[in-house]
Amino acid sequence: MTHKKITLVYFSPTATTKTVLDAIAKGTGYEVDSYDITLSEARKKIPQDLDTSVIVFGAPVYSGRLPKLAADCFKQVSASGIPVVPVVVYGNREYDDALLELKDICVQCKGVPVAAGAFIGEHSFSTQPAPIAPGRPDEKDLACAVEFGQKISRLLETLDPDKKTGDLVVPGNVPYKKPSAAKGVPFIDVTDDCTACGTCVAVCPVDAIDEDDGFCTLDDICIHCCACIKACPESARIMKDGPFKDTAAKLHQTCGVRKEPETFFAQTQK
Ligand SMILES: Cc1cc2nc3c(=O)[nH]c(=O)nc-3n(C[C@H](O)[C@H](O)[C@H](O)COP(=O)(O)O)c2cc1C
């Protein structure tokens, strides 16, 4: 490869992860190649034999872990010997074991983890009356993401292929947190404002919206990502009263103190 290329592979139902990864890529100054694996069709075409200088894997944090479908997809990428950067984006609560889980997947894909990041995005459950990390990533977050990209490109320039990269240490514990068991819990109401435009169907990562039944959400399939709520042009999709709305109200109260992005770098061994 004569010129430098950065490849982004990400799952991002409400686009905060995408926004952070785009800023990181901008910081490197490299040519950018993106694989958005948010929709089910895209997850059928896993990138293989990537000809790239570095791969950034990005995903939101769901209950302290990676969304399972994103993790399963990342595991199929072949990153043999390529520098990789795991990045998680979380809603100002905690990222718990998600970054470690993503770093471990990078190793499983035979990539060489050189850096990692945990950034903050507006919480998927955030609403106007009960905001959680509203407007994030904001200008300050994105400046940090650009700077992270610059540092990654400098690190890659100094990386001697004959010298092994030292361990990249990121926070997290093994065994990882137990995944949430919220499948099947009623989540979304469709109000009379629905115009049947089909936007919700087009953005759902798991095809959980039944157009033949009033665009209702199939609770056994839904992953609660809120893509349909955020994308609805009529604001006709709202959280039902119940456990999720209660969680959102609690997060609004408890996650008000601003967290800042964290970045980590591997030490190169002489
Ligand atoms: C089901 C679910 C679980 C979540 N769990 C967490 C969590 O454990 N900690 C946290 O800080 N944010 C959590 N979030 C918020 C997302 O990580 C955050 O909003 C992220 O920016 C969404 O990324 P996206 O815009 O790329 O979809 C959760 C969101 C969803 C939908």
C-alpha cells in the first residue's frame, strides 16, 4: 500500500459512534474506508482481507457490554497483523467491560491493538424532558477524537514492524458483566401521529418493526437501540411507561456529572 488508509467498522444505531469514528479518521489524515454494520443487510457482508494501515472498531456500550450482534459481527473480520483500535461510545453512565471486550475481540481477529478509546455520546434513552448527556459528542469531544486520530497516525509512523507492540491495557474485568436480560419487555408505543412513512422500518438494525401491524415493535426481536424513536420525523414513536422509561428517568437523575473521553496507547517494546 503506497498511501495510508484507515478502515472504520462500526455499529451505530443513533449515530454517535459513527460521529466519533469519523472525527478520529479525520485526525489521522488518512484515506477513509467505512463499513457501517448497523443494518442487518450490511452485517451479511463482513469485510475480509482488508488492505489498510489501521482498523478502528466502534460500538456503543449496552449494559456495560457490547451489543451482541455487533460483537458477533466484529469477530468475523480478519485483521491479520493489522494495527487495530477498539473504540466504545457510552451514554455518560459507565462503559464497564465493553472496551475490554472489544479489545479482546480485536486480538481474536488477529489484529494488533495499538490504541483504544472510550468516548461519550448522548444516551439512546435521552429525551427532551429527561436529557442524558444531551448533544454529545460535542465540540470538545470531537476535538479530542481528532487529537486521538493524530496520535494514532504518529504512533503508526514510529511502529517498527520488527518490534512487538506491548500490551494495550484498558479498564474492564473478566468474566465480563452479565448481558442484560430485557428481551421481550414492552418498549415502544406508536402514537396517532404516525404517517406510515416507513422511516422506522428503514433504520431498525434488527428488522423488528411490523409494517403490516401499525408499525408496532416486535418486543422479542427489539434491542432497544432507539434508532426508530430518534429517526421518526413525526416523533410518533415513544417509550412505553414501564421499566425502560423508569431506567431513563433514573439515568437522567444520576448521570448528570459530565464524563470525559479516555484514550489508551500500547507501549512499543524495544
Ligand atoms: C440498550 C442500551 C443499553 C445502554 N447501556 C449503557 C451503559 O451501560 N452505559 C452507558 O453509559 N450508556 C449506555 N447506553 C447508551 C449508549 O451507549 C449511548 O447512547 C451511545 O452513544 C449510543 O451509540 P450510537 O449513537 O452509536 O447508537 C445504552 C443504550 C442502550 C440502547
